[in-house]
Amino acid sequence: MSTTNGSASERTIYLGAFAHCTSQQEVEICEAGAIGVDLDGKIAFIERDIRDIPSYQLRERKDGWEKAKVVQIQDQGFFFPGFIESSFTDLEKARRIYARVVNRTLSHGTTTACYYATVHVEATNLLSDICLSKGQRAFVGRVCMDQLSPDYYRDESAESAIEATEACIAHVAKIDPKHHFITPIITPRFAPSCSEACLSALGKLAHKTGLPIQTHISENKSEIQLVAEMFPNNSSYTDVYDKAGLLNSKTILAHAVHLSPEERATIRSRDAKISHCPASNTALTSGAAPVRTLLDEGLTVGLGTDVSGGYSPSILEEARQAVLVSRHVAMADGDAAKLSTEEALWLATRGGAKVVGLENRVGGFEVGMDWDAQMISLDVVSEDGEMDDADTKGPVDVFMWESWPDRLNKWFYGGDDRNTAAVWIKGRLVHTTHKYKD
Amino acid sequence: MSTTNGSASERTIYLGAFAHCTSQQEVEICEAGAIGVDLDGKIAFIERDIRDIPSYQLRERKDGWEKAKVVQIQDQGFFFPGFIESSFTDLEKARRIYARVVNRTLSHGTTTACYYATVHVEATNLLSDICLSKGQRAFVGRVCMDQLSPDYYRDESAESAIEATEACIAHVAKIDPKHHFITPIITPRFAPSCSEACLSALGKLAHKTGLPIQTHISENKSEIQLVAEMFPNNSSYTDVYDKAGLLNSKTILAHAVHLSPEERATIRSRDAKISHCPASNTALTSGAAPVRTLLDEGLTVGLGTDVSGGYSPSILEEARQAVLVSRHVAMADGDAAKLSTEEALWLATRGGAKVVGLENRVGGFEVGMDWDAQMISLDVVSEDGEMDDADTKGPVDVFMWESWPDRLNKWFYGGDDRNTAAVWIKGRLVHTTHKYKD
């Protein structure tokens, strides 16, 4: 069973080890925990060090939790917050692709995603429908572009781009008026494919609606040169968005590889957010984003993907790539540039939550936050080292002599979707594998 | 069933698409092929473009193949040569680990591996036994190190290092005298952990036995500095091995990140081989090896892994990392440094075969070569995009509108061990998954 849309119909206690980021540098690993999740999908209590307490006692000592359901880690794994990602690749217009993208991202533990959809209104709305029906928290953007694109994939004018965006906003207002799961996001593709009129109109729309904004910035040097030529009256790529009213605390900027110190200062002063896309930046030889510099300067950074012609559904892989890219930055600029495992996991959870403005609701395990979580399952190597069903066991080998931090590291460096046994969003079970036994 | 050690007891025709590297830049993709493998595990014939010929007709038109077994690609996949890799991480001394390492590498399609075992003779011999019993083609090295190491993990003297190495050679002479599967490999850990006496004695042993040699070279700058201090009479790191008689056409040098032009010229003149370890070089911030320069200068390059405290069992992942590292080299040195998908696959197959001196027997599909192959399985996305059993389907989504080169690329960039449905070495089926139906 791939997806299950049952709501959080009963109070549930999640029992076993859990791990989450408590600061940019620290992961808390609780070996024997209990997290109570209420009917509204919110975390009601967190108990640590309950190793010697049977679950029935635990239930009895919490008023109203006597009959709570218990979901227990069944092997050498742990609960971890769901990943939060931005996906900056235009998606082709097809139900089959949309359904697969959402299924894939869920299966990799992504509980919140920002999507670039397409220029087509109906297809964008279809993606919103699919996310809602599968229970994924999503920001869905209708891509706007009125120049530098082929006729069949372009807005005729700034006006039509706004109309189409408003139509998508209206659709979400109909299917999820309070944005419990789906939020429209204003999406100028990137400066070169939008006229100044289009950018300004989108800026006004953002101001009027208070909706978030996503776009690309400073991905590679030739693009920066192009922007300089196309927008001679602006002082920088950042200035193009700023002057158009597109740079505010709800703006998500993808890539940000080659920003000048002045641009970074502007972005910081507007409290706009950065989505780091290391796999794309390396694959396309765009450059190595100076994430340490961005973080040190106080910018908010999360992780994103942008793979033309496909999609990379794993934010765990993207977090690994963030570490690897930081090593290449360090080869040139010194060891301070290196990101640790903990920092990469922070980017994938708490950082991503801040990028989408949901840091008080998701990205960690705190009382009052939503239960957006994945159950990580790690298999123990058999005594003789043999593998009966290698392809269903998952890639991480635990021998049981590893410390908990080592175990977390093994998952970080070697894990994949096979280790994500189950995924919950707002307390609802949205993805399971054969490893999850209800 | 994870491993099957049946010998190639019947003539077999492998039917369906196959792909292999035909030059450093080119992959041949044959959409409808047939490869006949004889009782000795060697390729007897290759037919291309047999789309409209039923298999019974194919069998009948080959003398003696009328009753041949037929193994057919059962989905949208293809046959691909097994990977050839060097693994430069000391392995802990434990049957459970050895068995798992060999199982894991087989499950990822590695048909030939060079292993660093450990200083312990019995454990090294155990690894040879396990490789032989599982049918993996392996070069097994007893690690020699008589200085700069803790007492419990060190040779007492150059003499004892030689004695121990000879004991391991003798063991292989007993279990596989003709080196059909297992070949001992002389393994000085790396220059800093070996005395000059030890290196020279190993050089003499290599000369006497004609056995191959593996060691590390020029992995990072501090190590190069250390070698310069420890070996003041040698002109370079390369010169240390050269003067010790350890640099010849059967020498495999791991890393080679920071070689000088003079060192590269010496290595080339000795026809010694390079094993590129991109994942390790990045993870440890060692540097980015200039693979394009190595190749352009005529050096032979394959792929290797060297992950302290663990092992990376996927050479497909290592090939991807080779592409990504080449992108970082290109960011500094220009686009010529970029490796293509085809070149990375070449390194993983033909290049690796040349590194271990088996280029006439493995690494591609040619008449007279051994059938060391993997069946790559790619699942087609269902019409509604849903996934019933995501974790067993594998990570590559084929929609059936992809061209064959696109399909190969999807596997290269997104595939993992779930896509390796079955593996053969010398015509023997050594690994299968639930996707392989005999």
C-alpha cells in the first residue's frame, strides 16, 4: 500500500527512538522516547528516557490517552521529521507524472514540498488536487513566463500571466480555503523569461494576496550576464526582483550560487529565503554555492532540487550533496566551509521549514507542532552476513555495535527510500511500505 | 534468493537489449540482441537486430545451440557488463562483515573487485574463501604496514610482512591454483606506513611472483608532505614506489589526486594504473583528481572506493560521483574536464578491466570474453502513476516515451541495486532478486 489517507482518527503514541535537529549544529537523539499526537495531528507531549516503562503504563499516566493507539519502532530505526523541499523543475502536464512525483517525494519522506508546476492552469490545478488527495503539504506554483520561451509554453502578456495565476489561486481557495495543505505560490519562472511588466504585476499580486513567491536567482554566470543585459536599469539580479516588489520575507530564491555581498545584504534585509540546490548546481557545472557564507551572514537556507528533464525525489540525497559541495568549497576556501551531517539535516528539516514560513509547525518534534514525520527503518545484518532479499532490505547495514550517532550517520550517508518505512503528515499516515506493520 | 552458485551448466542465450562501452566516449545500445554463452562461461556469439526472429529460430540456426537455455530481459531493461572496482578500505576481521561486503558488491553488479583485506593472514584467507564460494572474481590483498600504525594492527618487521603475504599467496595457490577467480595482490598499505625495507621486500616479491600490486598514492596534501619528510632521498611520492620496484604494469594506484606532471610521466612510462576514488576524495576534502588530464596523457584509469569506517558498495554511485567531481574540476579548469555518462561507464567497466589486466576477458560484450554481466531491470510507471510497492520497484521511472539513450541515462543518474535484477560471473548466476525469473 503506497498511500493511506486516513485522518488522525485516534490519539496515537509513537514509541521508540527519535531524532531531530535542535540547533543548526545539533541533533538530539532520544533512544527511548514517546511522542503523543492528538486528533488534530499536533504533538501533545514528548517523553524522553521511558525505556523501562511499558506502553500501557505510559498510556495510563496521561489523562485521556488510556486508549490511545501505539505505533512502535519495530526495528533498529527511529522517528525523524519529514523533509521540506523546494522543487524548481517545471513539471510536464500529465496526471501520470504528477501522481508519480508526489508518490515518489512522499516515499522519500518529503512531507512539505514547493512545486513549480507548469504554465497550464488546469494542469497546475490538477497538481494541487493530487497533493491534497494524497495529503502532502504543498506550495503549488503556476509558472509565469512571457518572454524568451517557445510560443506553446509562454504567457501572451503580463495580464494573462496574472489572470492565469489568479485562476490557480481561486482553485486552491475552493479546494482548501484555509490552506491546511495547499497554498498557491506566485512563481515568475526567473527574471530572463519575464518582462518587467510581468514581474511588477506579480509583485503587486504578491502584495495584495500576501501569498509566498518562488523563483530562481544567480544560478550560473551566463544567466547573470543575460540578466544584466536585459535589465540595464537594475544594479543586480537581486535588484530586478527587489524593484518589482518580489523580494520579501515570503520569497524563496533557488540556487543563489554567485550572489555579490551587496545582493546578499539586500536579500537579508528583506528577509527573503534561499533554497540551495547542490545536485543541480554540480550536474550543470553552475558553481558551488557558498552555503557557509550564507548561513554566517544570517540568511535562511533550505534545500531544493532542480533537475531538468526529470526530478530527484530524495532530499536525503540532496542533503548528502550539500555536504559534498561544501567539501569542494572547502578545497578552495578552507575547512570552515564544510557542512556537517547535522547541518545538512538541519537544512532538510528546520531550515526548509523556515524557508516556507512553517518553522513553528513543522521541521522538528516539539509540543504544539504538527506530526510530520517519517519512520526510519534500519535492518540488522544477519549473523552469517547473508541477505535473503537484498533489494527489499534497504542499503544500510547495522551490525548492532554502532552507537546511535553512528547509526544516524549510516542512514545519512547510505540510506534511501527503502529506509523510510512510513510517513505521516499532520498525524495522517500518507505512505507505508511492507516494513510498516500497523 | 541472494546468491546461486550453479555453474554455467548449459549453453545459454541471453536475449533482449544490451549495452556496453565500445570506446571511451561511446556506448553501444543494441535494442534487440542475442548473446550466446558457452559452457566455459565465454561469449560464443553476438547477434544484433534480431527483433523479428523468434528464439526457437535463433537456436535452430546455431549449430549445437538448439537446446540452449534462453534468459530473456523481462521488462524494459538491458544487459550490461559487470562493474570492476577497487576497494581500498581495510576491512575489519569478521566473517559477518566479509560475507556482507561480498554480497553487497555483487548485488550492485560488481563482478570483479580488488580488496584491501587486513593485516591478519587468517582473515585475509577467509575473504578469499568467501569470494571463491560466492563466485566473485577478486584480487585479495593482505595489507602490509610495519610503521606508523598501532601495535595491534602492524607488521613487526619487513620480514614478517613478507612471510604473512606469502602465507596468503600460498592459501590462494591451494584454493584456486590457476587464479580462475581469486588472485593474491601485493598490498603495501601506503608509503608512510611502510619502511623502505618493507617496500623493497614487497617489490622483490612482486618481481619474483609476477603478482599485481595495489597501494595508495598522493591522496591529500598533508600525506604528500609526510612522504617527503619520511623519504628524503626520493624525489617524489611516485619515486618512493618506483625505487622500491613497486611500479610496473600490474600496479594499481588509488587516488592520484595531486600528482605532478613528472610523476604522471613516470607512472605512464611504467604503465602503472590509476584507481580514481571520487566519493572518498570529496568526502574527505582530499581534492578533485584531474581525470581528464590523466586520460589525455594516456594513463589507464578505473574506479575505486575508499570509505573509512564502512564501504560504499555501489560502483554506479561511484561513476556518478566521478561525473560530479569532474564538474567541480571544470568549474576551475574549463569544460574540457567534464566526464560524460559514457566515459564514467567506461571507467566502471573497460577502464577497470584494464586496471586489473583483464581487458581481454571482461568489461564488455565481445566474442571470446567471459559473460560477466548484470541484468538491468527498469520498471514502467503505471498508467495512473501509483506505486503499489515502491520500495521493491526501484528508483528509476520509465514512462516508455524515453529513447534508449535516455533510458540508459535514467539508470545512470538514478539507478541503484534494485535495478540489478541478476548478476553472472563467467556465465554463473551469482546473484538474483525477486525480479529475476529463471
